[in-house]
Amino acid sequence: GLLRFAQDYHVAARILHRSSEIDEYSMPAYSLIGQSIELSLKAFLRAKGVSMKELRSSIGHDLVAAIRRARALGLDRQVKRRGVRWGAVDALSDPYKGHRFRYIVTGTVSLPPWDDLDVAAKSLISGLYEHAVRASFSRAAGQPLLTQRARFFSQSNRGTP
């Protein structure tokens, strides 16, 4: 479920970011992609047995803390790192966890390159799909879902510009 939400937030972020009706540096788009990355990491952590209580108390919305914990539990074995720049996610973490994308705050904020965040979100979702299915279902029950991988990624992409 968390990974499915991550996919939906990623699609929503991409639609918004590509819209000609808003600025390239849309705060809602950055908020949505941050949500996608957060949910992907939390899907991995839950599959590794991290409790909801720990996710709330130790990680919250801190993307750096989530990455650190996920990498300690083997994230790099599940997600192909080619092209993923974790530094971009690190740079997104402070304004994301401080809700800078949801509330007006005076001053400037330095935003990481969108394409780096997009690659990170896409890599997490794609790389964790099989892991999430196997962690959530028995081998027999999960097998049909693994064969529907393409459908999982295309259903929420309908109408994506």
C-alpha cells in the first residue's frame, strides 16, 4: 500500500511539474515528489520489520534519516543506484520535513534539481516493487502480482502528459 501511494504521488508530482500553468519550481510539485520518496523508503522499512511507531518517532518526515536507516537494512541491494543522486534527496529533506513546501515562509530555499529527484523516486518505486510484494504476501500469493508489474506502473500513469 505504501509503495502504491508512492507511485501515485510520483505521477501527481510529474503531472504538476510538467504543467504549463505553474512555475517550474512549484512548491506543491516538490512536496509531492518528497512524499513519493518518503513513502517508498517507508515501504522498504516496513517490509524490513521497522514498526510504525519507530517510523513516526525516529524518522517522521526526515528523508535523510529514512535513507540512512534503509541503507543500513540493505536498500542498495534492492535499488539500482545508477543515476540516483542521493545528495539531491538529502538537499530536499530539510525544507520537506520543515513543511516549507506547504506553508509560506519568508526567505529563500535552495532546491535540488528536479530531474535528480525524479530519478530517485522512479528508482525507488521500481526497485522496491518486487521486494514489497514478496514481503507482503506469501510466495504463491505474490506471484500473480509480480506478473502484473507492468500494470502496476501503467494504471496510475493513464493521462500522464
